Amino acid sequence: MILTFALSLIIYCIILNFLFSITLDSFIQQNRFNRLMKDSREIGQLYFNLLDQHISSDEFARNIIERDNLAVINSRILIYNEYRQIILDTKQKAPLQNNMILTRDIEKCFNDSKQTCSTFINDTNRVEYYYYTVPFIRQGQVKGAIVYHGTYQGYAPAANMIIVLIWATAFLFCGALSLLYIVLSKKIVNPLLDMNKTTRQIAAGDFSVRVPANSTDELKELSDSINYMASQLEDTEDARRRFLENVSHELRSPITVIRSMLQVIIEKKVSSDKQVYYTEMILNEVLRMSQLINDLMDLTHIQSSDFKLEYERVDIAELLRRSIAKFESIFTEKKIVMRITFDEYFAAYIRGDELRLVQIFDNLIKNAASYTPETGDILVESSEDGKWVSVTISNSGEGISPEDLPYIFERFYKANKARNSEGVGLGLAITKQLIILHGGTIEVESTNGVSCFKVAFPAEI
Ligand SMILES: Nc1ncnc2c1ncn2[C@@H]1O[C@H](COP(=O)(O)OP(=O)(O)O)[C@@H](O)[C@H]1O
Ligand SMILES: [Mg+2]
């Protein structure tokens, strides 16, 4: 780019110089000519004064020599009388260039009463000379003539100076442009190239790359956005990998169990009543696997963009009573004390998808039933303040450790103590997702061995 520009600048300079020298030449000639015409009129006047003896020939000569000294460089003035004799030569000693032309011009001037102008190039020094001849006319007769003789060379240094100036400006401009280009490359072009490279690498699947931090203020926002996008993609990719690892892990363990049990049965290493026990274990593992697959499909469905809730008016208190009833047998079996703080007339309405709300409370109450030890107790509270319907489910037990608390709503997360529990760690992830879709919130607290899940939904009056 810069090269093209520099090249065009040089071509432009060459053209400019060419045009300049042409214009300068014609300007100099025109200027010289005008000047000489004016001078010759004045000198003509002096010449007639001399003829009429108003001034002496010394005075005349001095006047002309003065004019010559003041006038343009390299000039020479010759004055002819009416007999075509030279009566004054300002540079007597110097030789006259090309006498033939001078004689011819003088002839022409006297014969035709016309001014003439001749230029010629000297063969030896290749310098261009001129002769301007102007007649002094009185009453129609040529009484004398003036000849200017010289070269235009005196203008050359000035002209050369201008040419040098043109080139110097061009080079200065080129230099400034290169400097600007270097600064711009450093500030804008290079960071943009970096960003381009990084986004290509990201597009090719390498999410670990980042735009180097050499951007200028103007581009910093853009590079920050690219880096943010890359880190988001990296997180997503990590989550995807963790998810696949978890799924594979959760599927591998039941399959291992099933395989070894079947092996034992096939090899007939156990008595027939033990066989029933093993078969039941296999059934349990199969049920666990199908639960895992159902939960996974459910979670994927809930998280998809086309998932929609079927809204209706739902009484949360009634749903809680039904959920608790479902797990009654477990409470009895584990001798768990279940307390409900609201009476049978209490109702708290929200707008929601009844089937999904049932799923939410079933999950929470089932967890409470599972993680409450024998003879433990569970407390279910509900209230409504006109804006929110709140439900709190607390249970005694070992509680959830502070390290586990922030993660228990994540997919496949099981608190340490529950590593070998029957669940797969998807229940709370599904529950939280469904609550959020209903515009609600869920929080968990665990103090002194009491785990407490607080849920709230926008109330419908
Ligand atoms: N009521 C509760 N009391 C104690 N710990 C709980 C309770 N509910 C959930 N947890 C802990 O949170 C983890 C995640 O729960 P969840 O997503 O339902 O998975 P799962 O029940 O399948 O293990 C459980 O493994 C358990 O450690
Ligand atoms: Mg669970």
C-alpha cells in the first residue's frame, strides 16, 4: 500500500517538474520580453533627447549602464545610430554570440521598422542566447535601434531551487506517511490481525486461545469481547465433557454390577434362593439406569428452547399434602416424625404447570425422606404474603457440608456422604430448573445437622 503511494507520488513529482519547467520557461521569456519593451521605450526617449542634445552622450551612456546593471542578469545592451553603427555597448569587451543573426536582425529592424526577437543555442556551450532588437522611430523613420543580448541562465538557480523544493516536499511527505503507517500498524492493524488469528483458532475449536493484551484503548473492548466469548465457549465445552464423563460413569457402575451378578447366576455358583436375591439386585440396577435415562431426557427436554409450561391455577398447599402422602410408607418404615405447620383449610395459589410442580415437591420430599436418618424428623412449612408463596422443607440428619452446599443443584452432584446413594444427582438440578421456569427461587441452608430448602413462587391472588 505504502509502496504504491510512494510510487504515485514520485510519478506525480516528475509530471509536476516537467509542467513546472515548461511554465517557468515561458514565464521567464514573457517576463523578460515585457521588461525589455518597457525599457526600450524609455531608452528610446533618452536616445531622442541625446539627438536633440538635451543630454550629453556621457549622461546617456551612464543612464543605460545603470539600467543594465539593475536589469536582469547576463544582459547586454547595444545602441545603434541611424547609420547602423554601434554607439554604445554595455559590455564592450565580451564577444558577441552569432554576429550573423545580429546583423540580420538589425537589417530587418531598419528596413521594416519592426522589432525582432531571435533565440539560438550556442554549439559549444549549449546555452540559449537571445537578441531583442527594437527600432527608435521618429516621424516614420528609423533613427536608431536598441539590441538586448543575453541568456536566460540567470534563472536556472531559482528554477533548480523550486525543483529541489518539490522533491524535498515529496520525500518529506513519503517519510511522514511511512511513519504514520508504522504507528497505525502498531496501534490498529497488528491488534486486528491478532484478533483475526484468534477468532479463526476459536472457530477451529481451540477455546484456550486469547487475544494478546497489546490492544489500544479503541480496540480493547473488542478484544475483551472476543476473550469473553472464548472463555464462555471453553466453559461450555468443559461442562459438556464433564457431563459426558458423568453419564458414562453413572452407566458403567450398574452395568458392572449387572454383569458380575449374571456371571454368578450363569456359573451356578449360588444356591437357588440366593439367585432370587441376585436377580432382585439386577432389577434394582436396571431400575436405577432407567431412572437415570428418564431424568437425563427430562432435563434435556426442560432445558430446550421449545419447552413450555402448561399454566393453570394451582394450590401449592394441596400439592404438598399429596406429595407427603406419597412417601408416607417410608416415614412409617423409618419412624420419621413428619410435621406440617399449616392446617387442612390453608390454600396458597400460584400460576404454574401442575405436573411439573408435583415433580418439584416430590423431588424435595423424597430427598428429605431419603436423607433423614431413622427416627429423625421433617418439618414442612408454607405461607403466603400476597406477593410470594413460600414453602420450607427442613429435615434432621447429617446436614450438608459447607463445601458441598454451593454445588448440590449442579447436574450429577452428590454430596460426599451420599456418593453411594440410590440417586444419581440429577433430582435437584431438574427441580431448580423447573422452579426458575416458574419465576420462583430455591435456596438451601444447613446448620446443626438440619438441612433446609426454601422455595418461593410469585403468588396468584
Ligand atoms: N434433604 C436433604 N438432606 C440432606 N442432603 C440432601 C438433601 N437433599 C439433597 N441432598 C444432597 O444433595 C445431593 C443432590 O441431590 P439430588 O440432586 O436430589 O441427587 P440424588 O438425590 O440423586 O443424590 C444429594 O446427593 C445429597 O447429598
Ligand atoms: Mg434426589
